[in-house]
Amino acid sequence: MRLQVIRKRSGKTQVQVAKEASVGERLYQDYEHGKHIPSVIAAIPIAKALGSTVEELFGPAAPKTVKTPGGNRANRKNLQD
């Protein structure tokens, strides 16, 4: 899904990105919908077509932060008691 968000942010269509990256339109659509994962050989030109990086497009998502009341160690310790 990140691929689709970044493509839309770039203002390009799926057809434009597929053409610039030299991949088939249907295959590119499958990448966006998570049906296929592109090889590195395909991912690099897709990233270039979108003015992005392979890491930004396909890398792991940022870890989620767990918030605790007050956000300090003392409060977390008190929650365990």
C-alpha cells in the first residue's frame, strides 16, 4: 500500500510508472496491491520513476511506539506492581 500512496503523491498514474520502470502495467498493479513483491531488479527502476528509494517503497514500516501514562519509567514501573 505504501507504493500506491507514494505514487499518488508523485502525481503519476500506474501506467506512467510502469512504462518508466519498464514493467508491465498489470504486474505493476499487482505490486501496488501486494499480490506480488518486486525483485530488486524491478524495484530499483520503480523507485527511480517515483523519485524515491527502494527502502522507502518496500522496506519495513517504522516501529510503533507504546505510550504509557505519564511516559516515564516510574509510571511504567508502577503499572507492573
